[in-house]
Amino acid sequence: MSNEAPHVPVLLAPILSLCAPIRGVWLDGTLGAGGYARGLLDAGADRVIGVDRDPSALALAEAWRAPYGDRVRLVQGTFSALDDHAGEALDGVVLDLGVSSMQLDQAERGFSFLRDGPLDMRMGDSGESAADLVNDGDEGLLADILYHYGEERAARRIARAIVAERLKAPIETTARLAAIVAGCLPRPKPGQSHPATRSFQALRIAVNTEFEELVAGLSAAERALKPGGLLAVVSFHSLEDRIVKRYFASRAGGEGAGNRHSPGLSAEPVRFEPVTRKPVAADDAELAVNPRARSALLRIGRRTAAPAGPVDAASLGAPGLPTRTHRRKGR
């Protein structure tokens, strides 16, 4: 793998090891800087389809794809439609659910509270930005987003502060939003994360509909994989990992519990067999060269021949917003 890659792919070595031998057609549903795609190609994949909603990721791929020739096909789109993007049965799918470090490093993308820039946070090039949400969302909506998507206990206090501050002037930069959030919370102790971490996570998830994308992406992978095909998912926080864990558990088959008053439900077919019984975390060697891996967890399942079935987002614990929320019109 080239040293020119903007970031190191997280948990690539265990993916390649646990999925060996790598062969056939794979899809990298979150192409980013291409680390997984190149790793798969170098490990023996015949072809890799790289999908990303960010056009800059596809542009970046032009710098490294040439040696692989027609073994690489690039598609701009979301992984929720990866089966349509693939257009053929797949031997493997890899999904890295974290925001890419190249996006975090670009201040103009507005993902990081550590770099002042426009408050954007869109992984693609269209749709509502974080600035739109922060300046147009009503207080209840903002509080619900911060609480349900960021597990922020001070959600209501922060939402009130955002509404009060935007009356003075629109909130358009990451630095201003981070300062507003920090002003609502105690000063962090040494070693603790920045006070705005959970709020920025929550807004990013909302802007990019990440939980909806995740559930739909898992379902699309189920439809696209051949019997014996592998699905590897890398998550970066507990909300994501809970969805992935419950998804694989729900696809492992079983029978609903019953009693003398209510008979058990009919058995679900086994659609995935576990390759990893427990999540795989980065070892000390990887952490030494890639601190981004410290919160990453890897889960892998192997597709069976059972037909794909519907997926219930609620049963997977996918956080949702209360239906009472609505949008504030104007500023």
C-alpha cells in the first residue's frame, strides 16, 4: 500500500485475516481515501467497486487507481443502495462507518471543532448543512438531536443557548458553535474529550441521516452478497455498534419465545453466520500508529443461502427522533 494515502484504514489487517482468502468481487461502501479498496485488491480481490457519496473521494481515487486498471470501478452514491450500485452478486462488502480523517482535516468541510471553518458537515455535495439545521431547527428539534444522536445530557441547555445566540447573528462557523456548546458545560478535566464532541457527532449524524443509511446499507448488503459472501462493518461509537450487533444477531435465526398463552413465533431463517463472536478492537501495534482506531470495533458475518428479508430499524435499536419535533421557519 502506498504511503501517499491521507489516512490509515482502521482494522484493515484483521479484516483481511478474518476474511481470507480474499477473492472475487468486493464492494467498499465507504471508499474515503481508498485504504480498504487497495488493501482488498492487494490481498487478492479480482475487482473492487468503490462507493462514496463524497465526490472528492472519487477524485482522490484517480491518483491511486491507475495501477489496478479495470479492477476498480468507482460510483458516487450512498451505501444504502450498494446492491444497485454493484449490479452483480458480491463476494464481500466492507463498511467503515466513521467520518474519514481527510474530511476532518479539511476545515472547509465543517466536521471538526478543532479547525474553524464553515458549519457544513455534509458528507456529500447536496442537501441540508449543519448551519441550516442549527439556524432553522426549533429548540425542541435541536435538543432531541443532541440527546438521541449524541447522548448529550445537557441537550436542552445547549439547544436553548443555540437559539439565543442565533438571534444575535446566524451561527455559521464551527468555532462559534463549539464555543456556544462549551459555554454550557463544565471545563473538561485532563484527558477528557472536548465539550463539543457529542454535539458535533449528533449534528453530523442528523445532517447525513447516518442511522437510516446504516440500517438500509446492512439490508442492501444482505441482498447483494452471494452465499458465503462476507460483510465486515467497522463502527466508531456505541450507537452504531449496537445497531450492527443487533443486526447480525437478528439474522442468525432463532425462534420467538412463547408460553401457554402465546405460542412462539415461527423460526427466522439464518441469513448470516457469525465470523466474529465478539467485536474485534485494534491491538497495541495499530493504536501506536493510528490513534483513530482506539474506538473502532469490527464485526463480520458470512451470508448464507437464505433469501434476504425485511429489516426493522426499531428492533435494531436505531435511535430516532420523537414525531412531535418540527422545523422552525425562518430565523
